[in-house]
Amino acid sequence: MSKSRIHNLFVSLDGYAAGEEVTADKPIGDAQALFADFDGRFIHGLGPVDAPVTLDRVLSTTWGQGIGAEIMGRGKFGPQTGPWPEDDWRGWWGDEPPFRTPVFVLTHYPRPEIAFDNGTVFHFVDADPAEALRLAQKAADGQDVRIGGGPQTYRQFLAADLVDSMHIVTVPIVLGHGNPLWEGLGGIEQRFDIETFASPSGRTHQIWNRTGR
């Protein structure tokens, strides 16, 4: 059965998972420090890269394993708000987005799909979490669906009890302000079995698995 998963969700000690304002120059607002030293080359496997294998990097490889589709909020795709402008914006990732699967972007404004040669196809859908998950599971063809963020999207899917597993990375910094991850989700930890791993880097990894699934 297809599951919904969250991976590589970086959060500060004071509970912020992104900055408050996304701009073209700052995809996660004033929260870039969350991703300091994150090596994105490892998300598709350890591979022949010029860096040692570490706990942080091994756990980051689960991001792409068994994933057949992704769901993301509009803010993860780009900084625009309101009706889509007539520009050539195709996401933050250039001509080779890392997803390599169908991606469902949640938006109230229609837009034609955008396809890339590496298999990434952005579909723009006006749907609630349950309907978006149904569409993504159909596209995933038996594989799992990754809930890709940002924080508001994570909160919506968690509040609707539509997340089967999560990989959360707590970074030992205090941001002081930003987009909170846990707002309105008090007691949600009671739904999950949680395993915690400390990394020599100072990060703390948690694996959350939905109880009874």
C-alpha cells in the first residue's frame, strides 16, 4: 500500500522550519542557516561523490527511495503569490529538478503543467490534502508519496492525519522567528512511534512512524 512520507524536514531548536517571507533570492526566507553544510548530492544515493559517508548523509538518501510522486505547497515551487504572472518561472531548480517524478503543486490558481526531460512533471492543482494525496497516489503507481513542504503544507497534512512517516532533522540553532512547524499540532506525537538518533554534526534525527499503519 502506498504511504505518504516526509523527508529531510529541517527544523530549528525553537521550532521554525522556514523563514517568514520567501523571495526569488531566498527560497526558505531568512532560514538558510537550517541547511548549512547540507550536501544535496546525497538525496539520490551515496554515489561516487567526494565526501565521506556520514549518518546525516545516509539518512538523507531515504528522500528518494521508493517515491513515485511528490506534493508541495506553492511557496516551495516559487515566490509568486496570487494569479500566476506571465514569466518563464519553472521552479527554483533549473532544467533538472531533483524530483524525477510527477509533482503536485497546491495552488488556487490554474496553470498548465510543466514537464522536464528527467521525468519531473509539475501539475498545479486546487485541492485539499485528501484529494491531493489521492491524485498523487494514483500518479505514483504503487510507490510512496513524499509530502515536500513547506511548513504550512506539512501542518495541513499532519492535521488531517495523512502522514505515515516522517524524517525530522533538528538543527542546533535558534532562529527566533520564522514559519513554525508545530503550530496547532499539540499532542500529535501521540499518534507516532518515534526513534531518535544523535549525529556527531550536532543534528538530531527523528524517525516518526504512524502507530497502527
